[in-house]
Amino acid sequence: MLNNYFHFDRKQTNVRIEIVAGATTFLTMAYIIFVNPGILSQTGMDKSGLVTATCLATAAATLIVGFAAKAPIAMAPGMGLNAFFTYTLVMGQGVNWQTALGVVFLSGLVFLVLTLLGLRRRLVEAIPGSLISAIAVGIGLFITFIGLRNLGVVVKNEATLVSAGHITKTVVIGLLGLLVMIFLEMKKVKGSLLIGIVFATIVAGLTGELDKPAHIFSMDLNFSSVALQLDIPGALKWSLAGSIFSLMFIDMFDSVGTLVACCHEAKMVDQTGRIKGLDRLLGIDALATMIGAVLGTSTTTSYIESAAGIEQGGRTGLTSIVTGLLFLAALPFVSLVEVVPSYATAPALIMVGLFMMKEISRINFRNLEEGFPAFIIMVMIALSYSISTGLAFGFISFVVIKAVCGKIREVKLTMWLIAALSLAFLIQDRLAMLIGA
């Protein structure tokens, strides 16, 4: 029955291989159970509810991929996207988390409409590859900075804005966790980030820096504190249009990049090199974002960690189904996750930032027409503490430089539209005043 549905023989795999691949993918991305609630809870959201929402959103999206797309791709709340939710939308713009969830839902809806209308491909093709890579690098720097701050290595300084923090017991524990992650990554050990988090948490417990959990196992999975709390009408404001666009844009390119890499590795391409079922996968990605917002978490997207399972031989949707079921199996242990301190999960953020920095090799800085906008995107995302602001400055600078160089024809019409939206985002407060007047 399974063979008839997933075609194991044709894809040269079997049930055992698929189960091992699904478990491998789970181990490599299980850190999200700890990290995502740690980031989102800074908005005032209930951490216990967030752990449950994270597991459910990940399981639901990944199971849909397994059954509907029959692909070995896992989906979960995205790193960088959860940072945008917390530090740009809520802390930066002063939006409450309920409205921010509404923004996430609408960004998923826009993404879904663009995919169904076939406009997604035009947007992808309009942006130069160097700028797409710069987005990944910029978010990587941003996430790394957040990780260093959560760890206590970087602290606020009134004179210099930031400075190095003191070497405390918790900083040492976090650095030990980071060292474990680096060592295991060098040895190609699956689940290195998860192991590092668990190691740091155990050390924290042995040194008296950890609160004991109320219980280890519990089926009380109440997450009503975050589920169905999204405020869609509150998100339908001109001032939030730029944020909706930015979330949709980041999710789209993150998904496209991940799917291209993973699907080629899984040999899900036709003779022309096109990915089989790409639009279906992107549609599921958009739908998963909307489901995640309803459940109470930030944007859900395709995970590059899926490549770990694919490397183990995963070729069908059974890999994703196993991964999704394992996330459901993790739900009864929510109380254990709650006690994991931020300095134990901070090293995972630093490692994710490192992984995202690899994209910098794709940028040609000798060509300033694309090198400078890419540089601006990276720098402004990190230093403005806002992903959307970095994107806006980068897109506008690209169009302006091309125009000054007399190469207007090289800028596609869609890119002009993106630049116009970016400008509107940067001056939205002025526009609001004009509209109000």
C-alpha cells in the first residue's frame, strides 16, 4: 500500500530508509522547539503555549507536505522570520503580538494568492541573485547578534551602544554549549544544535542555575493563550503594509532557496532541471504560514535541515510524515522545554547565523552595481535591528544606482514596483500624516 502511494521502487528507497531519514531530519531541526518559543516569548506571549504551538504548526505543515506533495521536506517556524516578528514588528514598531500574528496570516495569504496567480515566479526573477544572497547573510548577522546578546557576550552600553559583557557563570555555560555544537558539526554529527542545547541545560542544572520542571510528562497541552488570538482587522493598516510585504518576501525567497537545494538533492527535478511540484510546495508553505498564525506562532517555512534526511536517503513524503509524527510525540514533554534558559539556546542562534553567512560567497562585490546594494542590505538589517528596513534600503539603492549608471532597461518592471513599495515603507509615517491631513 505504501509502495503504491509513495513509489519506493521507482525512487530507489524503502520504508526503513524513509523512517531513518525522517528521524534524522527531526533531530537536526528539533532545536526549534526550544529556540522559537524563547524568541517569541519576549513579546509577552505565553512560553508554554508557544512550545505547543510550535510543535503543532511544525507537525501539521510537515504532515501536509508528506501526504499532499509526497516530498521529503519539513516545515517549521522560520529562523529570521521569528526574529522579524519579535524584534521588528512587536519591539521595533510597537505592534502587539496579536496584531503581529494577523500580519503573519495576511503575509501568508498574499504569498498564496501570488503563487496561485503565477506571479511568484516574476517576483523571484526580478531580484538579482546577489541581493537574495545578501538577505540571507543580513538575517544571519542579525540572528547572530541576537544570540550573542541572549548569551550575555554582548550587552547594552550608553556610550558605545553595545560592548562586551562580563564573563559570568551563565556565559561560560552557554559558551560550552556553543563549543559542543561546533565540535559535533565538525564531526558531522546529526542533531548537533539540539545536543548542544541539552548539554548546556544539563550543566546549568548541575551548577544550580536551572529551575526544576513542575513535571516531566504531561498531556495537559493547553495553548489557548496563543491559539486563535490573531487580530487580522488590526493588521489591515497602511502602516503595516510594508511589514506584510517584507514577511511575504522573506518567506518566499527563503522557501525557494531551500526547495531548490533540497529538491535537487532528492532528485525531484525533470529533464529540464525544473522542480517537480514546486508551485504545490510553495502553496503548502503559504498555507502553513496561515495555519501557524492561527495556532499562535510566527511564519512557517521550508527548512534547509530537510537536507539532512535527504542525505540519509529520504526521497518520498514518508520521510516528512515520520518527522511530523516525531514533533507530535514531543508534545507531552512541553514542561521540560519551558525550563531551558535563553543562554542555552543562544548558541543555536549563533550557529544558524554562521550557516546563513555561507551565502556571502555568491555575492560579487567587485561589481558595485550589485555589490553595494547587497552590502547595504546586510549592514542595515543588522544595524537598524530591522529586516524590512534593510531590504527597503537595499532595493531602493539597487534601482537608483542602475538609473544613475544609465542602465534603467536592466531593471525589470517588477523591481521598480518593489522599490516603490520599499520607499513607501520607509516614509510611511510621512504618508500617514499626509493622508490624515
